[in-house]
Amino acid sequence: MTTRLAERFAPFGTTIFTEMTLLAQAHGAVNLAQGFPDFDGPEFAKAAAAAAIAAGHNQYARMFGIPALNQAISGWWREQTGVELDPDAHICVTSGCTEAIAAAMLGLINPGDEVILFEPYYDSYRASVAMAGGVPLIVTLRPPTTDHGPFWFDPDELARAFSPRTRVILVNTPHNPTGKVFSADELRQIAELCNRHDVIAVTDEVYERLTYDPSRPHVRLATLPGMADRTLTLSSLGKTFSLTGWKIGWAIGAAGLVRAVRAAHQFMTFATATPFQHGAAAALASVDEREGYIRDLMSQFTWARSFLGEALARLGFRVYMPDGAYFIMVDWTACPRARSDGHADDVAFCRSLTSVAGVAAIPPSVFYQNREHGKTLARFAFCKRRETLQSAVQRLDRWAGTS
Ligand code: GLN
């Protein structure tokens, strides 16, 4: 049958996460492509969700979140920013951050409005802007020029992207796929431009608690001067609590911005799964248990980041160590074995690594407007059990002839 796909989706195809996970399964490869933990989230959160089902919390939730979850999110925000929110006016619970991103774009963008995105970008950003009829304007994050530097952008390129047509800038920090944590200085530049051009900032902060360098802490754009009323902060439960399948996300911001998210959310999903909202409320509200869980998780990820980063470097890849999130970007063309195979681009390299080495990675060119920019890169996820990573490294060693 001929395709009946609407034109707005024609450029996007199937997401790379689905494609690489299917390829990994077909080849029995270790999946370091799609970023999801291969271990479970905390017992106390799971028990609360199960108890909510048993207690009969199985009908529609309040459209913008069950009261207990909105309160728990406002407590989480108060702890981290010192700011007191009205849980009924300043928060909308969504079905994962991906829904929050789509709802924010649909709720805020008029057809033809420009939206500034940094590339590489998480793939749903471009699609969400397209769904809203917006026009993406791209600012490129460039690979580090020194051994330990972060990905960076040219401040002039950013300033040039702003115009009277700009409605929104979308900022993801800590950043997927590069692991960049935007510095206070970089965020101040963004804030200054938003204030000058009356632009709304939408931030995706799902990796807010996953940072590795105390000298590069996570800074919230919403806390910078002039930004409280023009920033929508989006986040979720999935990454912090290893519960990506629960699809619990939220948007936080001034009442006028949150109203825009709710306007779209009520017609997309109406409300988010009730029992999981109860589980999420328990996860966020049990401060001691949750902080203990996050501490353990971070010690595991700190080990995993070094273990995989060092192994990839030993194999000859140029490794860009991340300051946040749970991905490592490499330049695969630096690896002698990869280079000797003569792959045309990152897609060919990642497909071959999956089928020949038995380790799947994500080809990042799909996260660039100009695919050429991502052609030499590959992204490996390290949010996996120790045994999984050890098995991946063994396979890579065998493939590269280093063991
Ligand atoms: N956020 C995860 C990643 O970047 C997974 C996204 C997805 O599967 N849609 O790998």
C-alpha cells in the first residue's frame, strides 16, 4: 500500500532508537545504543505504584497531575531552587518529557514562528517543532578542541539566530547526546538574548541529577535574572529513578506558560497514568530514600563512565568524556580497526559494529540538520549493569584485536 503519511513527518522516518534496538536484537548485540537502564528502579517507588493499583487508583487522573505528585514536584523544585511554586498553577504532569516537549511546542508556537535548537539535538525536538508548524533555527555545538574541554557554541552564531521571528529557544542541559553541561556563563548569554528579544526558553533537564564534575554543576536557566517568567523547565522521573517505562514527566513555569502546555496536553493524552503518578509522588516525596537511591545510582554511573570511557580510548577512539547524562560520544574515525574497514559514515560504522562486533551504538548524524557534522561520531550509552558493560568491552576488544 502506498504510504499515507502526512508531509510533516516525511523527513523523520523511524526513530534511530527503535532502529538500532531492533538491529541489536537481530544480531544478539549488547545494546549500548538506546539509552535505558537494563536494571530496575527503586523498590519503594515500585511498591507505591503497585499499592495504588490495588487501592483502586485506576481511573483518569486530574488533567494536570494528581495533587500528591504536583506537591512532590513543587517540593523537589523548592529544595533545588529555594522557589515556592503553586502546585496547582505552575506544574503540568505529562506522559514523559517527550510529551512535555511536544505539548510545549504545540501550546506555544504559531505556524511560521522560529524555534532555536542546538544541534546535535534529541530527535523529538525537530519533529515537535514540525508538528507545531514552527521553523527550526540551528546553532551547532562543536566538539572540544582540547582533550578535556566540553562541546561549545560560538556566541556570535547564537546571537545571529535571534530575530523578531524567534518565539522559543530549546535548551537541553545536561545534554543528550554530547554529555555537555551548559555553564552558568553560557546560560547567562542565552538568558540575556531571551530577555533582549522577548523569547521563551524551554529547557529539557531530564538528566538534572546525573552530573560527574563538581566544577561543572547543573545550572537551571529559570533561576537566572529575568528568566523565571519566561522559562518552562521540563523534566521527568525516568532518568533519575531508572523508570523510563513509566513515562512520567512534567513542565514547570509561570502560570501563563503552563497554561499553554495544558492546552495541548489535555487533547493529546488528557491525563497521565494514575498509578504511576502515585509511584512518582512516592519517589520524589521520600527524600531520604530517594537521595540514597540517587547516590548509589551515581556511584554506579561514575564507575561505568570511567570503565567504558577508558576502554574506548584504549581501542583508539577519540573519546569526549561527558560531564553529565549517561552517554559517551566518540570520534570513531580515530580507531584504527574502524578506519581500516573504510565505512562511509557513522550509520555504516554503527550498523557494522552491531553486526560484526556485537555492540550497538547510535549514529549521531540523525541529530544534526547537516548530517555531515555527525558523520565521524558515535554515541555509546553506559546506563547499563557492570556485566553488560564488561561483556560489551570484551566484544570490542575481540573485534579490534586488542585482546
Ligand atoms: N532518551 C533515550 C536516548 O537518547 C531514549 C529515547 C528513545 O528511545 N526514544 O537514547
